[in-house]
Amino acid sequence: CVLCGLCTRVCDEIGVSAISTIDRGAGKEVAPPFHEAPPDCIGCLACAEICPTDCIPYETSDLGRTIWGKTFEMVRCPHCGRAHITREQAVFYAGRGGVPESYFLTCDACKRKQMAKTFTTLSLAR
């Protein structure tokens, strides 16, 4: 970690603020408060994805995702069955954007397929 702060800034911008820089001097590091699993973390991986040095470890499988010592249940797309988002992410995004939680349960690939079908149907109806 080069303490660039990108991870903490993206977490703040999302509106979660689950991690921050702690301590001073040579002991300064990025971590959740008190080095405990952060209750506010939604498991979105924005911090890990933006980290230029890949210093934020995480594990993702069909069953769950673990980051910052917290494990999340993965939600499966109702159309293809792919695990693509954490339950906490879906709830957070729905509450933040005023969009039904069900919108976030469908994966991006299936949403694109549904849109393509809709556009095809509309263009054929002309």
C-alpha cells in the first residue's frame, strides 16, 4: 500500500465510509475501525478494484464474498443463476437510488439481453 487514499475516497463517495486511514507516522495504514469487520461495508469491492497496488485482499465465490474480515452472501441472477452482487449491495443501492431492490438482482448480462429483446420487438412492430 502506498497510502494514496483512493480506496477510502471511493468508499466515501459511494456513501459507505467503511474504511479509513488509521494511526500516524510509520504505523499509518488503511483499515476498518479498530481492525474489526466493518458493519457499514457492503462488499462492493470498489476499494479493491481501484487500488493501484492490489493491496486489498478479497475472495469471491458462488457462495459468498469476504473482504475486510466480513463475509457476504452472494445473490444469484434469477435468469441465469450467476452470483453477481452481495445482498447488502442490492439493499444499499436500492435505498440510495430509490430503485426497487429487484432491479439489482438481475445481472448486467441478462439486463442487456432483455433490453435487446425489447428493442427488437419495438423495431419489428414498426
